[in-house]
Amino acid sequence: MQPLPPWIRADASGVRLALRVQPGARRCQLIGDYGDRLKVAVQAPPTDGRANEALLDYLAACLQVRRAALRLVAGATSRDKSVRLECDSSQVARIAQRLSAACGG
């Protein structure tokens, strides 16, 4: 098994993703590593929580999980955010692989 990227941390009840979000982008996309975070661009503007909602919707689509499985746990008003994904520990490697592949890594 390959080591996990620095932006994903696993525990008994799921994973925590460390993200750098770029709101107001032309399109939603995973950009790649940004230090110890994964950079994600979303189209929504950073007003009234719209970028946060767009981020969670986009991650749910990328990971093919229910939107309810994702929760913003830190950084509601910051570009640096932490998102919690409730999942089985056996899925952590698949999640890391899916996100890395989606950004060309």
C-alpha cells in the first residue's frame, strides 16, 4: 500500500481532508497539491456559504459518495478548510487514489 498524501488523514470513523479552496473559478476542478493541502477550485462565489456548499457537492460527485457523508469541520470563512468524510477505514486508500487521479496525480 502506498503512503497517504499529506492532505488526507484517516481514523476509525473516516477521513479528514485538508483543502485549499479557490472560489469564483471558471469551473470546479481538483488542481493538485498545495503544500500539505489539496487545492480545489469551485465556481461559486465566497458569499453566503455558497462556495462551501459547492465544494461539498463537488467532492461528493468526485468521490461518488452521498453528500450527507461530507461535513465541513473547519475553515468556513477561510480558503483553508477541513472536510470530514464518514467512511469505512477500508475505503481510505480508494478515496486517496480517486482524488489523486482526478487531479492528474
